Amino acid sequence: MKKLLILTLSTAMAVPAAAGDWSPAGDNIMSPWAEDVNPECPLPEYPRPQIVRGQWMNLNGLWEYGITEAGAESFSSEGEILVPFAVESALSGVGRRIDREDALWYERTFTVPKSWKGKRILLHFGAVDWETTVYVNGIEAGNHRGGYDPFSFDITPYLKSSGNQTLRVKVLDATDDGFQPRGKQCHINGGIWYTPVSGIWQTVWMEPVPLCHIKSYHVESDLENSALTVYVDAVTSDRDEVKISLIEGGEGYSAEKPGNNILCTAVAEAGKATLQVPDMKTWSPSSPYLYGLRIEICRDGKTVDSIDGYTAMREISVIRENGAQQYRRMALNGEPLFHFGPLDQGWWPDGLYTAPTDEALKFDIEKTREMGFNMIRKHIKVEPARWYWWCDVMGMMVWQDMPCIGDFWEVQAPARRPEVVEATMNSWSSGSILGGTDCKIPAEWKANFYHEWGAIMDALKVFQCIVMWVPFNEAWGQFDTPEVVAFTKAKDRTRLINEASGGNYSLCGDVIDVHNYPAPVLKFFERKFVNVLGEYGGIGHVVPGHTWNIKEKWGYEGVKDTPEELLDQYIEYLDDLKIIIRTGCAAAVYTQTTDVEGEVNGLMTYDRKVIKVDIPKIAAANSDLIRSMTE
């Protein structure tokens, strides 16, 4: 058996400002992990587990910050902000809001390790909301628009030969008074609309790479032929070849600690290579087997660059039942499987978009799995790479939403310019497969939507846990649905497409997704598609001392007095679900994983300190429901 050397990560920590004066802002509830945040280097874990190199530098920590007019070209420090927590969050230490007239500035210094000499230095941002301009030693190094996709700049030309380097970042963010995707963020909070998130909200880091280096990859499985095709994006010369090795892995495999045994190797041609997988093992919620990948650029027998990654053998498809009705079902690896999981907003009382620690990020997925669910609908938000990696590791399927660019809630209108209100007002057909209208989205908005949605898919399609793309939700900012579906399919042919969760419908994807609150009701049915219930439930229960400081606390089903009443109602709804499963429903999404701000309809409190349901009881009931489709 061929052997592969194990990679050892070498992390250079850039020392931030002294942390003695930092403390969380405000007096709202906090998760238990807030106490574990180290202001000298929060979220110290390697941020990109799908592409691992041996050397990197974490730039999280305390930076100088300031808020100026949007057109300002410089700023004066107003204090320190803890990166990577949004300026509005408690964990940032600031707790301030900005609007479209403001610019948020960051600044810190760093030094480049001597061992990186002769390499290209890449500066990475996991995500910044929304428009980012980066300056290195006073020179503009790059600009990026997009609040949810990772981006990087080669800052080598702007570095001094030695000593302290100055990094400055300027951010503009209109939130819901502009045209960018922003999900549940709104300037006027309440109901289902939450506190805005502005600025840096994922890890900032650097790594050295050679001039010729690997940029990204993604994988397509072919289970019928026990093969996988790896597509590699790399900077190479005419003398280089790209070699791809598949490595023996297992459940819980990590590219940070790659295995030794090489199963097969191939050389890429025109950026792709197909590998035959011996004794193929598939990935599923019950057995999430992961393979390691080593991708190398080789020149004259020597390795110029190499990364460690991972993948899985899994296929998602649509099949017809053998029964008289021949209902369309979703199949994983050729076997029908009922998808059942919670609506997961991914919000935190202390970090807003950003979990305080990696353990916190992992916690929601662990508890979802313990409760017997096999899927999560990631609701109009995108998570850091490590969240999807944990889903890959734990065998959790993911429906991935695109963050919306609008909504038609008139209560928000006072915080928005008239042209924004006009562009996002439309009609929503929630109770019929017909009707509903598009938003009057200007061309600039549409172009940006395609840019950001494409960038999100490019960044996430490497993660095998994702089985479905959801470009629109409940007609919020919806436009040109057939064209958006075609764009999505062209970007990624390996997942199903849920064209519009909750409507409006154009009958052009793989799935018809109905919403109904509170009871699970499939209000209409379209035989030519997979029919799913994309949202239902929302049973409320208030746990005193664990709620957000907001007057209105509500649930779709009202508010139950005790956890027992909540669970009894939940299980009653499962009995209703079993009926509509027998009449063609192929998946269901329960609202929701946790309370969020004024919503108290979570299975856990917003601070995650109280789990409202008996885990063994709900797990048994959920598992029985999932089995009922095939039994």
C-alpha cells in the first residue's frame, strides 16, 4: 500500500493589541461559550478545513476601529473591536449600528514570518458584510462586494521588506436599504427580522503560497462506476502537472490530520481527473464516510505546492416509488430517504452571525443529530466553512438557502428609500401553485444577485453535506425564477434545486415546497415534482431568564406553558405528517432549531442553555417518522 506523509500545521499567530480592556457590549443574554472567547485570538481554529496547507497566520483579535461618513478616505480610532465579530454584536465589544451613510473602518499591524520569504502572501477574509476595500501599508490592495462568500487578495506587492505591516479595511453596508443580499437583517427589528450584521464576521487570516499554487477544487461522484471526478482550479506553468491522490479515510476524517494510505492516484488533464475508487464506501447520515484528498502541483519530479482536502462518495437524485401512485421521492445513493430537519437561522445572542467558538458552532449540529433529524435547512444565511465541515463529519444533510435581497413587509418601509421599497414589493401566492408576481428588480440588483449566488455556490459545492440549493424563499426579492434556476443548475448539476421555498412557483426546478403554519399541511400537490413541506410548526415556549430583551415574544402556534405541552403538540404534528407522507410528501422542515431574538419557537433557547424537549423522546419520534416513508 502506498504511504503519504502526514501534514503538520504550523500556525503563526499575529499578536493583537492588549486584551485587558475588552469586554462584551450591552446587557443581553449570552451563550455559555461567550466566557471561552479569548480576545487575544478568538476562533483560533484553521478556518478552511477543505483546503489545508501547513503554514498560516490568524489575524483575529483586537483591531482599532472607527465610524465615519461613507465617502471618507481615512479615520481616527474610536477604540478597539474584537474581530471577527460584527460591530453590532456584544462580542465585538462595540455594540453599535451603521447605515448606508456610514463607513466602518478597521486597522491593525502584523509582521510576516521570515520563513515565508520568497512566497506569495494571500490575505483571506472568511466573510465581510458587505462592500470591502483593503489597504496594505496605505495602498489599496483590493475591493470586494458580497456579504457571504470568502475572498482573498495577493498582498505581496504592497508589503515592506521587513518590520510591521499596516492592514486597514473599510466596509460599507446598507443592510436592507440597498440591493445586496442580507437575509433576516433589518434596521427595524421585530417578528422574524433581526439585528443587522455589518463588517467582518468570519476569520481573517494569511498564508504563504508559491507562484504556482492550487486555488480550489470540487468533486462529482459516479456511484454506478465507483468513480469520482475532481475538478481543480490552479495557477500552473507549462512544466507543471497536477496530481490527485485519494486517501483512505473514515467517519470523522479531517484533512488537518490526513491518513497514510493512498488508494489511487491520477494526473489531471484540462483541470480534471477521474479516479476509480476501490471498495467504495458511501456517505450518508447513518455512515458519514469521508475520503482524504491530496492535490499536488509537481514539476520535474518535485512538489511545488500541495494541499490536503477531503470528499465523499454520495449522490442525491429523484426516483419514483414502486406503488400505484408512483410519488416522486428524494434518494440518497439510490435509496429513498425522507428528509426531516429544523429550520436553522444560525444566529447567536452574543455574536449574531458568528458563533463565539468552534464548539458552539458544532453544538447546534450535534444537538440536531441527537434529536433524530437527518437534515438542516440553512435559512437565508451562509455559514463559515467549518460549519459545513462539521455537517460532513457528522452526516447531516443540508438544504442551502440564498440570502434574500428583499421582502414585502411594509413595516420596514420607514427605514428604506422609496426606490428600495418599490423594487421589493410584490404579491406572494402561498396557498396555490398559481399566482404571485415578481419583484421589480433593477438590472444592477439582478447582476449582483447572480454574482453573489454564484460565488456562494462556488465556495460551498466542495461540501458533500449540501444536497439542495434554494435560491428564493416566500417570494422575498424573487425575480426571473426560470433564469435563476437555469443559472443554479449550470453552476452545479450534482444537487437538487428547490426553486422557491414557500412560493412563488414557476414549475422549473426539482421540488415544489409548501409552507404552512402551524400544522403540517400540504396545501396543494404537483405530481411531476418532488413535493415537500419546507416550513411548519413554530410551537412557542418561553423559558424565563433565557429570552432576548425585546417586548414581543411569540411563536406560530402560540406559546405553550410547559415543555411537556410543547413536546405533546410536536408529536401530534408528527402523526399528521405521517398521513401526508403516505400521500406524497417527501420531506419536512420544522421551525426551528433555537429561539431567535423575539421568536420563542425554538427547540432550544436562544442562549442554548436550555433544551426545551426531552431528547430521547423527540429522537425516537423523529426516527420513527423518517422510517415511515419507506416502511
